[in-house]
Amino acid sequence: MRAVKLLDARRVEVRDVPDPCPEGEEVVVRIEAGAICGSDLHGLYERPGEKLCIPGHEAAGVVVAVDRPRQFKVGDRVCALAFNACGQCDLCRAGYVAYCRAMRAVHGFSRDGFHAELARIPESALLSLPEAISFEEGCLILDPVGTPYHSLQRMGVNAVHTVGVFGLGPMGLGAVLVAVHLGARVIGVDPISFRRNLARKLGAVETVDPAAVDVVKRIRELTNGYGLDRSAECSGKPEALHAALDLARPFGHVAIIAESAQATIRPSDHFNRKEILLSGSCCFPLGEYGDIIRMYAVGLRVRDLITHRFPIEQAAEAYAVFAEGNTGKVIFTHG
Ligand SMILES: [Zn+2]
Ligand SMILES: [Zn+2]
């Protein structure tokens, strides 16, 4: 089969590698759509050195070969999770497989991922994908739809809220899409005009360019001094989290969705005197899959997140285009 290999920083090649074989409860899935994620860029593509695993952790496809399956059969449509979790610990049993206490591997990082024609995946990492959801929409469930959905749910986002989304990469754009779907008034923040425009297309009522204006001042103006009820930090930038905390109204809630190593807070201003809640997450629990599927069924415009489609043979171009920043979601598909 053909598969993407990351040979060095910004060096991508598509190679012939042996087809995976099914083994026990691990089935082989033909990848019909796979997405490139921000974590593929920062965690793999931009880092020096050859990466041993095939990248990619967001995919949907069809089961094409099985050995001793318990759940899936050849021909089943599936959405893949990145996590090969133990299935036994308390967190797995609660559906929080991303936080498994005995994680075996993560596709695309510590075992072969989905930027390939085929992938061998444990059944426990597969979810059944309904007929009504296309593969390209299905491959976006794991990260850009499911992760923000979970964070917005934890914050109880609803139609009386003004929600700030800081960072309008795919995760932030997904947060805009879902928050708008939940009825919130959304203000998006990003320095890239392509992404601000896309956020408005997805339903954000206002967007702010942090390179051009003082974000805190501008959003205070846009909210008549009230501030933000809820915020999703999707940029990974310490100053964005700081702005979100500054802008949170008393008893507001901020969720950290983007990865970042550090940030500064002002505990007295942000917490003692405003009683803000701060949460974070990197995936949705399996128990929310049904809700996410129902959101698709009632018209969540997931397809609008996708701006670029490439066959896997053009992986080098796909990664380069995504890294440039003038995109929504970039996916591999057969077209
Ligand atoms: Zn991802
Ligand atoms: Zn576990």
C-alpha cells in the first residue's frame, strides 16, 4: 500500500510499504478520508528527524479484513479513534479513553497512523459510522468536532452566551461551528484573515485580529463592557489564554483546548475576585458519540470546515499548504 512518511522537518514522502494484516481483534480499515491535524504539524512535521510511524490520527473508512473480530465485519463503515486504550481502567470504563491509565499506543504517534491507504486498528478504537455521515465528515469527529463539543458541553454553552474562540485553526473553527449550533453568539480571534473569514462563514458574528488591535479592549467594546460568558482557547498562545481570563465575566468559564506548555495567570484577579472556572480537554468521552452523531443529523455543517482535499500521493503539498495557515481542515480523500 501507499503511505506517508515524514523523513525530516518539512520533508514528506509517499512510499510503498507492506499491507497490514488483521490480527486477533485488530482489523484492517481502508482509509476513505483522513485529516491533517495541528498536532501533526507541531508534533511531527516541523520537528527534525525521521518519524518511525506513519502519521495521522483522524480518519474514517471501511473494514476490509478481519481475523477474530468480536464487533465489526468486512464492509462496516467506521470512524477511528487515535487511542489504543486498555479498556479496563476506571477512565476507559467511563469512556475517557484518551486518558487511559495504561495506554498501549496512539495511532500516528507511537504506532502507525492513518495517512495511508490501509491501517490496522484495534476494534476498541473504532466507532460505527452511520450511512448518513460521509467519510470526509466522519474523519472530523475525533478532533475538530468532538473535542470542542465536549469542552463546550462542560461549559454548558447555550443560546444566552457570548463565546470567545481564541485561535481559528481547525480546532477553533470546529469550536465556532459547534458553539453557533448550540445557539451562542460567537466572537473569533485569529491573526490570519483567511481563518477569520471562514469563522464568519461558519456563523461567528464578529472576528478580531490580535495583530491589529488590543483584543481585550475590542471585545469589551463588542460586549458593551460585559465581557465573555464562555471562552475556548484554541490557539496554544499564552497571551490568548490571558486575554480569555481577563475577558471572562464573573462566574464565567474558560476551556483550554489547544496544547501549550505554559501560561501566566493572575490568580487574584481571575479567580479570587471573579470565581471563573477553568477546564481543559483533548478528546470527547465515548458516551458523547451519540450526541455528536445526532448533531450531524440535525444539520451541523461539518463539511464547511474542509477547505482543501488531496489524494494521498500529494501528501507533501497537503502538509505544506496546511502549515502555511491559509486553510480550514485539509484532508486526504480519493476525491
Ligand atoms: Zn488531531
Ligand atoms: Zn484504560
